[in-house]
Amino acid sequence: MGIKFSEDIVPLSDLKVNPGKVVSHVAETHRPILLTSRGRGVAVVQALKDYEEEAEQRTFMQGVVKGLMDLEEGREISLKEVKKRIGME
């Protein structure tokens, strides 16, 4: 999902004039739009479904990295101990 600078940067004034066009664009392309004011980025508009998927992926990857760090630093427990802690035994 790379940004297309010719299509995905929209002045805030354009959003005010035609918000439906911006919303349709993000829904169709699955790319976020960068809103600008006076040539500077001020906000991002993204389809809700895409945002939720990215948030889930980010949370998952953070968990994976934390788990790898725990293993690397010797913080691990057996499956038997995990089951015991969560009440599966």
C-alpha cells in the first residue's frame, strides 16, 4: 500500500468542498490520504477497515517481538506451567 503522491495528498480545502470524494477514494484504493494545510501535512484519512487491520497487525507484531525478546533474555516457561497459570490443568 504505497502512497501515490499525485493522488493521495489532498489540501484541506478540497476535503471541505467534496468530502465524499475523499472518503470514496480511500475506500476504493485502500491507501490513506494525507491532508495538507498551507503545504504541510496535518492529518491522515484512512478507511476504517484498513485502520483496524493495520492496528491488529501492529499489535500482533509487537507481541511477537516481545516474545522473541523474552526468549532471548531467558524469560520462558514450559507449556505445562502456562496451562497451570491459566487454569487449564
